[in-house]
Amino acid sequence: MLSAKDMGTRRRRRTRSSIRRRSKGRPRLSVFRSGRHIYAQVIDDGRGVTLAAASSIDKALKGSVAKGCDKAAASAVGKLIAERAKAAGVGEVVFDRGGYIYHGRVKALADAARDGGLAF
């Protein structure tokens, strides 16, 4: 029987292989969610570099976000990652939910990134 950690690893691996098949050269918007904060990166897998990054512990969001683990913080991170990705010249990405359910904080981040101008 697999442990919860092993099942999470399988989910992430399955999600990433699906993303690789449908990415068509677009960068990947990767989301990591911890108990206290939420993080997002725009990654170019072809070159292996991070093009833009934002998180709820970012200095730009320090005063505007009360907690780093709620939907408001995720929404603020989504807007910030969209701004930074646009500044880096990225308009279209593939969304990598990282094995998390598309619900709550992950959905709030994705919706805010779309509102900020990223297409996925």
C-alpha cells in the first residue's frame, strides 16, 4: 500500500507528464501551496530557468496581505505573477496545479492570473 506522500508524488508526476504533452513550448505556471503561504513560478522547461516568481511572503505584498494562507493572498499572488510574467515577455502559459485540487487557493490564484493578463 502506498503512503500519502507516495500518492502525492504520483499525482504530481502524472500532472507534469500531461502538461509536457500539451504545452507546445509554452512556459509553465507552477503553484506550490504550503500550510502558511502560496508560491507561484513561471518556468521555461526547455531552458530550465525561472522567468518570474511571486509568493505571499514577497516584499511587494507584505503590507497588503493579512495572512499568507487564504484566498485573498492567493489572489494577490496571482495578480503579481501575471505582472511579472508580462514584464518578462510571457503572455501564454500552461497551468501546473502541482497535484493539488483545482479549488480554493489554487483556483483563486489561477483566476487572478487570468485577470492579470496571462492566457491559459
